[in-house]
Amino acid sequence: MKIAIIGGGPAGLYAAILLRKQRPNAEISVYERNRADDTFGFGVVFSDATLDNFEKYDPPSYRRITQEFAYWDDIAVHFRGTVHRVGGNGFCGCSRRALLLILQERARELGVALHFETDIDDEARFADADLVILADGINSRFREKHIEHFQPEVDLRANMFAWMGSTRPLDAFTFIFQETEWGPFIAHAYQYEAGRSTWIFETDPETFARAGLVGLDEKQSADRMAAIFGWFLEGHPLLTNRSMWRNFPMIRSRRWVKDNMVLLGDAKATAHFSIGSGTKLAMEDAIALADAMQRAPTIAAALDQYEHGRREEVEKTQHAADVSLVWFEHVDRFWDFDPVQFAFGVMTRAKAITYDNLTLRAPDFVAEVDQAFARQVHVRGFDVDVEKPAAPMFQPLRLREMTLSNRAVVSPMCMYSAKEGMPGDFHLVHYGSRAIGGAGLIFTEMVCVGRDARITPGCAGLWNDEQEAAWRRIVDFVHANSATKFALQLGHAGRKGATKLMWDGMDRPLEQGGWDIISASPIPYFPDSRMPREMDRAAMDAVKAAFVGAAERGERCGFDMLELHCAHGYLLASFISPLTNQRTDDYGGALDNRLRFPLEVFEAMRAAWPAHKPMSVRISATDWAEGGITGDDAVRIARAFAEAGVDLIDVSTGQTVRDAQPIYGRMFQTPFSDQVRNEARVATMCVGNITTADQVNTILAAGRADLVALGRPHLVDPAFTMKAAAWYGAGDVFCPPQYLPGKEQIFRNSVRDRQDFEDLKIKAKPKTRAELKAEATKPLAAE
């Protein structure tokens, strides 16, 4: 077998090593345009888990790499005159040059032919090769040469960054957030060998320009950074090596394989340096390719296995990198945070590290986070324990005169179980059981303001006296048997009306028994859906009156809070999104015009709703579709409703158009809540694939939302909040007397169960290499 590898970086060299081990008789050649000892940049960083992988696949190169590494456990966050150190992270740094030389030596030992200062620009040179690996880096000429096939997408990020080095020794992975007269600068720094550390400087484009960095050469840029971070460098110089300022390209390729050619490493996909994953991804690509080559019967099958088997892991890493880089791009959102909350946000920005995870690794740090959160609650007039506070999930919140005992919310979830809009015994049990379960707030499903406002024939309504009486019965039960507050969500289906029950075909039009539907513009949801009638002024007035009438009925029912549904492509959302609003009158065009009718409805409801009771609005913060609502639009939308008197923005996303392409994942909508809360400066509730109390605490402690709504977890576990309270020792969650023995038992058992769980987690976690090295170098105790 003949294998040609274009690119002698970590991806190409490691692939050569692993493939040669599998096939000792294969002819494997690596072609690199630079000299053998050329390298750009300074250090690379790996986690302990990544090193475990290297040890498994090639112990000789692993041993040589680990001999060169600098190890550390801590992450240090410097912000506004404070430093917070968080241990137990297990990082290792190595010179990029040393890594390349180690891999080159190992490749030669195995018989790989290495060709340096050899520029390859035409794969036809390798017409006789069985496999051609394209590992030619972030600026891959072969990816660009075959751009129509590989279809790369390049997202050039806004922030400017420059990669430098220093002789400053470091004992932690160090983040420095530095305020300057021009704006914020960030340093990402770590030691990779004795007397050498990597320094990546980052700032937003506006600060970059104000600081006069445009047009400076390497030395001038280094001098400017040395002046800004001189207090920390302590006289150590900054070193340069092609250290020019640039924008980071996030690269994704639709295809990785063409015939017998395959993209590897940065050539196919990149991940932002803030999670230190570029070299890791490259070398793990090589591992995945080697595994596929060993398993598959043919090269074509192996390449197919590699692409389809590896893509999910790469995309997960890229998603984490995306979330991380956005956090750094918008660090100004958090600049007025308490420093410990800021540090917690740094640690949890990419979602891999959570509140519970940090509690195990850095309990003193999390205790400080809890105290800072409790102080914020105390400042708002609550008599809470600040020295030994409850976890963030169990801190109270006040909206107008409504006080919630905790931050857990039962999300609005359509049950499709009403008859002609009438809630029945199912609804009494559904809402009653979840209220008894201890959540601070529960929402109704979307309650429709008229018969023709329903999504489906099973949707609940509040347009007549019988429905009002049925809802009053449910509200009375909730108030009599729990401390939970009850919010009424009102909506109108618009163009998504007259459809089947969810389990019969979600959003599909009714085949019989439908009704006329209305929308901002006459655009059907599906091509075969009913055509909605474009609303005229008379229809707007009628809809507004229906919302006000339902709000007044809701007050008579005794609801504690009122929410207006302006999301998910329903009627009011269809006015807000440019994808569904093609009007040419005063209610179409610019966002301010598209908001006009939803704001009219909200203001009319606010006037009818008691002043002491809060109101919220649910929005779709993005349509997940080109030309639709964006996160920046969501900030403007939230501000407009805040000026009209809203108390809370319920941040959801999507479901506006059928061809949307949402990016799902854990807590996938939380970044939009984060943006709205910290840019519009309005309280938010986040929702969307949030499944654990740990995630709730992580979101709240990081300042990404004020309330956290969970849907599916509450469907299967009405006592979700009560169980979480027992786990975190928050004993003041209300429980009706009939259920007190159960509460007392779970609270007793949870103390032991949590201790056992934490003990097992700690025992199961292997010691980091930094810990093992520290133990190995510790002097023996005197006998």
C-alpha cells in the first residue's frame, strides 16, 4: 500500500505513525513545505484525557511527549484586581516545535519517509497512491482547489488575536481580563516548558482600532501588549514568531473525502483556541482515520467510516468552541459582574464544566459563588443567609409584588387535551401535581384567546364563562395546596392554527373540521396548509380585544402572572419575523414597525392586568433561518417590551418557518437568554433542553438567566424540584402536610446519598498528571 500525506504538522505526522504501525510494509511518505525545525506559534496544550488517548495508541511517542510537558492543575482568572484559582483541571503544555520533532523522530523510527521543503500543489503527483491524506492546515490549498466538492464554510470571527510568547513562568492556565482606556483586552496564557509560556492576546475590533494597533508590526504590537500587561509580566519580555493580529476562521466542511483523498486536522475543521483544541482535534482525527483503516475492508469504506464516525465528535467540539468564543467576543456583557461570578462564567462558558462538577473539584470556589449570588438576593430585600446560602436554584426572586420561593419553573407545554377549549380533570391533576412538586412557578400551556385562535382542536382556551370557571378551579387548587405561583400564558395560533394534535402530525393541517386562520401576511406554513388571511385593522382590533378579555378573565381566575406568547411563528410572532411579515403598511418593513401590533396588544393587556402583578413575553430570539430574527434583534425586541412595562422575557427560539436549521444540544437556547439579559438589562427566563438541577444552578450562578424553565423533566417527574431541594439541602421548599413524611425521608436520605455519590465520583476520577508529578517529586518524610 502506498500512502501520501501532504502536510507535516501534528495531524499528518501522527497519521503516518499510526498507519505505519498497522501496515509495516506500507510505503508512507510525508511532504512538508517548511523545514523540519520550522514552527509557528509557541506551545500546545492537552488535557489528561487526551494524553490517555495518546498513551493507548502509541506509547513510545506518548512517553517522549510527556517528558517534555509542563503540568498544571489550576486555572487562574484575573479580573478587576482579583484572582480566582480553580483546581483539578489536569492540563499539560508542550512546545509545538518539541512536539513536531518528537513525532518526526518516531515516524522515522517506523520507516516513514519525511520530505521537507517540498511544496505540493497538484495531487496528480500521487496518482499511484492508494490513499492521499490532506493535512495541509488551516489554509489548505487542496480544500480550496476542490472547494466545490468539499464545500467549506468559513466564519471569520470578529475578535482580533495575536499569538506571542514570554519567558514569564506560570503555574496555572491563566486568563487575564484587562481594562484599558480603549476597552477590554484578554490574555490566554500557559507555560509549556521551563522558562517559556504561550500568550494569546484577544480584543474586539473596536478596542483594537482605538488602541492604535492597526498597521503595527510584530515588535510594535508586542510592545503595546507588554505595556498593557506589564504588571503581570514582571519585566519578562514578550516574544514574537509570525505574531500578527488576525481574525480566527471557524471552518466547517460539508465533505471530508474526495475519491481516495481525505481532509485531516485544520484542513477540514477548526476549533477556537479558547478551548485549546486545535492540535488535539488534529491528532484525534489521525486516530479516527487509523481506526477506520484497521476495521474497514477497503480504503473507500474506511474513508466513509472515518467521515461519518468522526463528524459527530468534531461537531460537538466545534459547538463547545463556538459557545466559548462567543463568550469572549462579548465579554463586555459581564464586565460589571461580581468578580467571583465573572470567574464562574469563565469556567462554565463552554458547558462542559458545571456547578456540580466544580463543587467536587473546587468546593471553596463554589461556596464563594453561592455567597456572591446570595448577596445579590439580599440587596434586593430578601433576608437570606449569606454566609451559608442555599444553592442559586433555591434563592427567591421578586417580580413586582409576586415572590417566588425558588428559581425552578414548569415550562408552558401544550397538552392538547381540552374539549372545545375546556380544561378538565387531566389539567387539574397535571398542574396540581407539578405545583405540589415544589417548583417556584408553573405556567399554563398556551391558552388560546378565541375558538379560531387554537392551534389544534385539543388546545385549551379562555374565551367564555365555562372555561373561566374551569381554570378558577385549577388555580384555587394550586394556591390551596402549594406555595407555587401560577402564570397564565395567552396566545393566538395565527397561520399555525387548524392543525392536528401533536401525536397525529404536528403542524399538519386538519383534513376536516378546520377553521379560517389569520396572520400578518398570507403565507401558509406548509405548502398544503390553509392559506391565512392577512389581517386588516378590524381584525387587529378584534384580536386585541380578545387578548384583553382573556387577561381580564385570567385575573378573575386568580392567576399570579400573565405571559403574552410572541414566539414560535404564532400570530404575534408572525408580525415580528421578517420571514412571515411581508406587509407594506405601518405594520411591516423595519423591526420597529413589525413590533407595532404585538406592542399594542401587550400595552392593552398591561393596562387591563393589575399593576401589582407581573407580566412576561415569550419571544423567539432567533428564527434559525437566513434573513430571520437574530440575537441582536432579540435584544431590541426585549428592550421595546421592557419600555412597555414587561417584567420578564421568556427566551425561546425558532419554530417560525419549516426550513429552519436549529443547532440543538444541552441548554441550546441559553446563550440567547444570556445575550438578552446582559445586553437589554431585563430579567430573563431560559428554556430548551435543560434537564438537571445542576444545569439550573450553572445557568443562574453564571448570570445567564433569572429563572430556568424545564419541560420534559417535569413531564416524567412532577417532584423534580422537591428532589433537587433534598439533594442540595434546601429544606424550606413547601410541602403539603399529606406529603410531609415523604419529604422528610428524602431529605434524610439525600444527605447520605449525596455524600456516597461524591465519594464515588472522587474515587473514580484518576489523579491528574500534575498531581502524580507533585507526588513523585515530594521529598520523603523523615523516619
